[in-house]
Amino acid sequence: MQNNIPILKLGDFLLVTIQMDVHDRTALQLQDDLTNEISKRRSKGVLIDISNLEVVDSFMGRVLSDIASMAKVLDAETVVVGMRPAVAMTLVELGLSLPSVVTALNLERGMELLTQRLGRKGNG
Amino acid sequence: MGNEESFRESLRLRSDKDVSKARVLISQWAVRQEFSVIERTRAMTAVSEIARNCVVYAGGGTMYVSSLYHEGAPGFRIQIVDQGPGIPDVDQSMKRGYSTGGGLGLGMEGARNLCRAFRVESNAGAGTTITMDYWK
Ligand SMILES: Nc1ncnc2c1ncn2[C@@H]1O[C@H](COP(=O)(O)OP(=O)(O)OP(=O)(O)O)[C@@H](O)[C@H]1O
Ligand SMILES: [Mg+2]
């Protein structure tokens, strides 16, 4: 059995590192766990590191975009970081555009982006 | 590894865990045949779509992988076979956005774009066989 994906605290943000392969049910569990964790900790930002993940298909794509929408409802921003170039290309060929998913090259850039977006929000 | 040309593997597909095993199996085939990373990712993604359809819409089935040569180029053939309800209108099922399961209706058309050759054999009530070929 695949274990649940751990959710770590990284400063004011939550960090999730996805492994090489994820069962569908594990991905759905992550969606639930993140919802609970965001509301419990009142987190303002979520980073999802997919640099190890080898496949984003229509199911995983939908989970990522559902997580982003759900987080938004709870007033948190989500950034998906580290998507492999081959995964990005395949997504395009699959015809899957993820309009609600914000991406960044790597974790550092993702952190910067979140901080920026939250700063702007705070000032506005 | 014995005679590569007659090498054939099968995998039962019953659950989301088997869909994950299917991705891993195809990854091993692509690595063994020294496919590029992008081609390996395409094959894993296409298999993921079709194997999941098999589990979700037909209650499960079997995946077969065998080696092939296309005009001298090495590759592999993936067949996903089920005895489920079949697809009454294959052309319609291939259209982007068509889904009877509340999905995005991307899987079939997407998988077709991600392989060299794609074939659907299906009859209402008589199950579905989907064949996807990869070669270098
Ligand atoms: N093995 C199968 N047996 C019976 N019907 C199938 C099978 N595979 C696909 N279908 C039918 O074809 C439709 C289209 O499949 P496709 O994978 O393109 O979209 P989806 O699974 O509905 O959504 P998505 O893959 O985007 O999550 C399905 O909704 C289903 O009605
Ligand atoms: Mg599908």
C-alpha cells in the first residue's frame, strides 16, 4: 500500500513533495489532507514539488487544478514547482491546459513567486 | 534475456494500483529499448489513460506488451483488452470533451496523439481492445 503524501510546514507555507509515481487514490487523499491542513493552519501558500513525478495525465492534471481551486477558496495560493520538461511537453500533446495552475521552475522560484503574490495581496 | 523478438509480458488491471504498475512496466520497456525521455513519458502517459479507462469503464482487463519491429526500427506494442460493455460509438469516444464518466474526455484522443499508431476495436456488449505501437 502506498503511504499518504506528507505535508510539511515551510515557514508560512505548506510544502508537498510528490514521488515518482502516485496512485489515483493517494492523489485524492492528498487533496483532502491539503484542504484540512490549509484551514487548520490558515496557510496562505502551498508549494507542490513535482520534480520527481514522471507522469501527469488527465487524472493528475485534474487533481492539481482542483487543489489550486480549492486552496483559492480557502484564500491560499498554490504554486506547482519543478515540472519536468518531458512532462510539460506531454501535457501539451495530451491537450491538457491547466489554466488555474501557477507553475515555477524550482522551489526557490516558487517561494519567491508566492511571497510576491502574497505581498501584493497584502498591500492591495 | 533470451529471444527478444518473442518477448511478451502481461499485467492484470483491476485497480488504480495496477494502473500505476502499468506505467512502471512501460517505463521499463522504454528504458530497455533506449527510447528518449520524452518518448518514454509519452508512452507512460498514454498507457495511464487507457489502463485507467479499462478499470473505470470496463471493471478491469489485461495489458499485454510485446516487442515489434517497424521497417527495421525496434519498438513495442501495448494492447489493453477488456470484456466490459464496449464503446457503442468509437468515433464519438475519440472526440475531445466526450465523456460518460464526468471526466474531461481527454484520455482517448490524448493517448492517440501520444503514440505512433493507435487502434480501437470495440463492439457494444463485447468488450474493447486498444492497441498502441511505439517504435524508434
Ligand atoms: N474500455 C472502455 N470500455 C467502455 N467505454 C470506454 C472505455 N474506454 C473509454 N470508454 C468511453 O469513452 C469515453 C471517452 O474516454 P476518454 O478517456 O477520452 O474520456 P474520460 O475517461 O471520460 O475522461 P478523462 O480521460 O479526460 O478523464 C468514456 O467516457 C467512456 O464512455
Ligand atoms: Mg479517460
